[in-house]
Amino acid sequence: MQKNQIFENLKSAVVEGDGDKAKANAEEALAANIDPLEAVEMGLSQGMEVVGERFECGDAYLPELMMAGDAFRSAMEILNPEIKRQKKEVVSLGTVLMASVKGDLHSIGKNILATVLEANGFQVVNLGVDKGALEIIQEAEKANADAIGLSALMATTMPAQREVIEALVELNLRDKYRVVVGGGPVTQEWADEIGADGYGQDAVEAVALLTKLLRS
Amino acid sequence: MIDFLDVCERAETGPLMTERDFELKVFIPTLREVVKDHGIRYDSDTPVPSDDAAADAVHQAAVDFLARVGVYCQDTNRIIQFTEEEIQDAVKTAPGECLTGEGKDASVFRVRQPDDGTMARCHVNWGTIHSSQEMAINIMATNVAHPEAKAISISSVTNTVRGMRVKAGSPLEMIAGIRAVRVARDACRRAGRPGFPMMNLVPAAAAAVTTIGASGPQFGARPTDGWIIGIISEHKIDYGAMNKVAYLLNWGANIGCQGAPSLGGYCGGAPGTAVVNTAYFLLGLVAMKANYHLCFPIHFRHGCCSTRDVLWVVSTSSQAGSRNIPIPVIWLGYMAAGVNTKMYFYEAAAYLLAATTSGADAVKMPTPAKGVKIDASTPMETKFGIEMVKAASRLNRQQANELVIKLLEKYEPQIPTAPEGDRYQDCYDVKTGKPGEGYLRLYEEVKEELGAIGIPFE
């Protein structure tokens, strides 16, 4: 099979959100002696880009993003060992730890951002919901994260965003991480008040913000 | 017919699964299949459809979906499952009405039908935050005093206690919850309606212990008020919610299940969101033993309920529910634009037309500025909402559809950049509680404009 056809198959497996097909295509790529990093860049990432664009213009929603992300990860299970064997690395824009803060059980906004970040070349650790300040910081340390994204959908859980920043200060870790906040009632004023590095009104804005913050 | 203890047992014994697998391997693919199998289609040219068979198909899809997916319990990582027979039994034995309030303020909250011709129940005020307790009382009392008002969503009052910001699950949340109930009952007394039903107890209470603690009769709460228990989006519950059910069932209080499916979230587009919103009516009956329901399908990106596709979801799922599931539902809409803007009135008119003609049993006066801005509500929105409900009750779905299309032309392109509008103190005299001349003039202008496009105000 032609190299370009294999890239196209990898791309379409991601666009269709078909994990089994993505795995099979990744195996095919390795069997054809294709550089695994090229398979990621020219195939899988292209597929994520298509889904990301569809999402931005309202033609795709969270399910399509999640299925595409899942297919991407399935293919990476096949490609990663070969990437490591060749002592290479997938280029990442940075690692972002995402969590909904203590008391907040809402996950949709956070999961949308996590998936859009992955689609844009970030590594994401999606910690889940209802996470306390210390747990978030411990996990960020463990993941060697560059940034922490904190989601709060209720006015009464917004103070927990402040707690994470205060805990980072107390632990002398504040300068180590870029901290961004978001969620329905969260505003730029709130982000400024609690000393966050930025606020994203939606996933697209948050990706632009994190790209800027982690490049600076 | 299963009881609540069966639900508790299934939360401990149902299939074990990670939350991510539930989302990716159960919820998303099943919803896609159900939408396809039942032929649910969104037509952007018809935000308020009049097709009874299509509405019934959404109901059938919702039954099928709930029977295949169940509800995920976050505390046990298990799926609580229900058979189709159990769901149908819950529908057959659903109460169809709910007794609310006490004394001369008591009323029966009943189900309506599409193109009903009767007035939908008007549910006033908002669970939003104010900068002072006095302002919250004044606004609540004015709203409650409206003769057409039948129930209230009480305000969270302020977001601080002695200068400290209220935090979910903390003792301050308990104090704020008790204060909200106490202050709201005082506002009802001030309005001369002490037995008025408060149907959103307890606002902003994240912890079950706050809801239970603030429900003491010594603070002014009664079993004939209404307690809201939220489904976690999507199709998830936890022991916090189930603890509230256990308490309220033992007390004999009204239980309101709250569903807020996100269009663009796990539900995908409009067809999936309509199916899930309808499935939530069923889930409230079967899992939470609810005797009323509160819902707000909402757009994931714009944070409002006035987009064309969400209006279609509101109309379609209201028709599906009111034709097939006898549980009274309160429809709550968040508007993108805020107080003292023409856009707010256009959005509110569209929302109330879609909901009322589609069989909404009760409509809450639409919430300005997405419900997130402090002090962003006034009694003027209540006055407008009630006049709109009266007008909409004289129309059928087809007439509403034509009007909603005209209204969408006026505001749809502005949704992403909607004006956040004024605060109460910017457009009302805080001392007298009267609207300023500017807001009154805008209100009259808008009513004239809407009357000219065919909305039959009295």
C-alpha cells in the first residue's frame, strides 16, 4: 500500500472515531516501515485537526471529539513502543493537568477543553471532577505538568480555584505552573482577583491562551 | 414497580464500569443508535414543530435509551439499570400533578398538552445572586406579589457570609442555605403570600447536608415546597443526590428532578439532546421518585437556551413529555442577553412561545445574562414573561413557529456577542422599587414591536 494511502487511512480512522481501525492502520504503517512519528504527524494529527475544525465551526460536538481522541490513543498504543525503541519523541506543546475543583461534579466543559487541547498537540492529564487542591498539585507534580486548568461551574465552587493557587503559593510552586481557570460563572475579573494566569471563555479561547502562555 | 430501595440496591450491584467507559462505550454509541433507529431529525426551519407522531417517536426513543443505558452511580462506579417494563410502570403510575404551597397560596401544579389553550403556570424569580440581602428581598417580594405568579425560585441572596465567600460543602454553604430559605419566606410574607411554594430548594446547595439542614420547618420550609435534585450531566447520579431522595421520601416532601442536558456535550446535536431531555423526565420518575421536574436544555458553547437548535429541543421534548409522561415540568430558560436590552425580550419571547405552545406545564420567567451576573434581574422581566405566557397561551404551535422564526431573525446573529445588560440598581430606583424611565420606555417599545409582528398581547 502507498505511504500516502496509509496516512489517509490513519486520518480517516481518527475522523470516524474508529479505535479498532486506527490500531489496524497503525500496525500497517509499522509493517510498511513508515517512521512512526511521520504516521502521527501526517495521519493521526491530521485527523484530529479535521475534527477540531469541525468542532470549532459547529459541525461536530463532544462525542465526535471524544471518539476521535480515543481512536488517536488506540493508534498510539501501537506506535509508542516503536517511537521509544527509535529513541524519538512526539513533539508536544506542553502538558496540561485538567480538573474540576472540589465540590464541582460538572465535567462537560472540562472534557471538551481536554480533548481540544489534545487535538492541538498538548499532552493532557484529565484528573476528573471534585478534586481538592493538594490532590491537583500532587498529580501535576507527578505528571511534570506545565500548566493546570481548573474548571468550576458553580459560584460556590469558584473559591476552590483560588485555593489551588493559594496552595501553590504556600508550597513555593506557583512559578512552576501556568494556571488557567474557566467555567460558566468564571470571568476575567475573577481570574485576575485570584491571581490566575488567564481565563478562557470557551475551549477555543483556552487553547489559544495556553498556547501563548506555554510558548512565552 | 420498583421502589427507592431497589434503586439503592442496584447502585451497589449493577454492572461495574469506569466513568469514561460509560461515556464512550455505553452513553454515546447507544444514543447515536437510538436517534438513528427512531428516525429523530432536527429541522432548523421549524424550531417549533407541530408533528405529534415525531414527538411520540422522541418519547419512544427516550424509553428505549433509558432501558438500554440506565444511570451511572459515581460513588459505586456501577450502572443502575431499569427494564422497559419498569419504566412503563413508572409512567402509568406517575402522579400527573403536584400539590404545592399552603393555605390560600396552595395550588395544584398540573400537566398541560401542546396547543392546550390554558395558561401555563408562571414560576417567578431566579436562583441568582444579589449584592445585598435587602435587594434580594425586595425583588423576590415584588415578583411573588404578581397575581399570576404561582410559585417561586428563591434567590441565593448573596455569595458571601460576613465577607467570606460561600464555598461548596463548607459550613458557610449551610449558613447561606438556611439564610436563603429564611429570607425567601420573609419575602413571601412581605408580599402577603406566606404559604407561597418555593420550588427550587435549596439554591446553590452542592452538598446534600446543606439541602437537608436548610429544610428544617423552623427556617420556613415545608413539605409542600419543592426540592430540586439534579442529574449530573449526563445520565449520572451520586450518593449525595440519593441521600436527598431518601430524606425527602421519608418527609413526604415534593421531589423535583432537575435535568440540564448540554447540546453539544455528550448528547451531541439537537436530536440526541431532545431524547436525553425526555429520558430525564422518566429517570426522575423511576430513580428519584420525583413528582415534578425542572429542566433546561442548554447550548454548550453559548451557555443559553435561546439558540435555534435548543428551542427545537425545548419544543420537541416538551411535546414528547406532555403527550406521554404525566409529570408536571417547569421549563427554565437562560437568555444570552441581560436586563434592559431589547435582545433579552426577543429571546424571552421566543423561548416562552416555544415552551408554552408545546405543552410546558410551568415556565419560569427567563433568566437574564445567562444567570451568572450579580444583580442582573428585575421585576420587569417577570412582568414581561407573564404577559408573554398569556399571549402564547392563545396560540398554537404552528403560529408560534412563525413568530419564533421572526424573533430569531432579530437576535440569532448576536448570540455570541450578546450584551450583558444592566444591574437592578442601574435601571430601577432601589429605594422605591420602581423601574427607571429608560427601562420603561424600552419595555413599551419592545411590546409595541412584538405586537406588530403578531404576538397577541392583551
